[in-house]
Amino acid sequence: MPATVSPAWAYSLQLPQDPRAPALARQTLRAVLRTHAMGELVETAELLAGELMANAYLYSDGPYTLQLRAMGSTRLRVSVWDSNPHIPPPFGADSPGGTPPPDAERGRGLFLVQAYAANWGGYPLGGTGLYGDAGGKLLWVEVHA
């Protein structure tokens, strides 16, 4: 049976603070996109989601959430919520421009996100937020076919 395109859908996956969680989330992302006939977005979406989840895993101390949302048949929004309210460069409005110094051992992943995403952003969440959290932040990217 051929896959059909569903123009509007969303999936959320809560991930524990476990080093195996991002790999399971990437498998889920691939399955969801192929199921919804959006296989052409898999490579870019997986790269971007992986960087957002790595940031959440490394810089927060609790669970985090991956959300996938179709925005029509050729656009996908990937969001990651975590409990750390700090918006990292280059997502923050007051973040310095440019890339990390060549000798920096960390800090390149989210600049890759900026380079590959069609749109991107981030914002702090105060109080009880969209994901039933007690604050934190949401970083998001959009991928277009």
C-alpha cells in the first residue's frame, strides 16, 4: 500500500536523561517521516534534531522532549524542549554572531543547525509551558523539501 501524505500531524516523544535516547529518537523521526511520505526530509531533519537533542542532553539535567510537526506536505518543524532556560548561541537574540573559534572543542553543532535549517529560533518558557514543564526553553528548526 503506498504511503499517503497527511498535511497536518504532530508527534511528541519524551526522552529520559539517557545517552541512548537520541539514537532512539532519530529512529522514531525516520519512521515518522517515511510513514508520512516525507522521506526526502530525513537526512536534514535527522541531523538537525540530533544537534538539538545533543544540546538538551548535555546542558539540562532532566528529561527533554522532541516534537515533530508537519507544516504542509513539504515542511517539517522539529522542536526540542528542555529544562534549562538558557538560550544558546546562535538561537538567542542577544547571542554573538559568527562561529566558535577554530580551536574551540565545543559549540559548532548549533551553528550547523543554523546553516542547514530553513528557519530556526528559540525562546524561554516560564511557568507551566506547552509540554507540561516548569519552564526551560524550546529550540526549533524548520526543514523544507
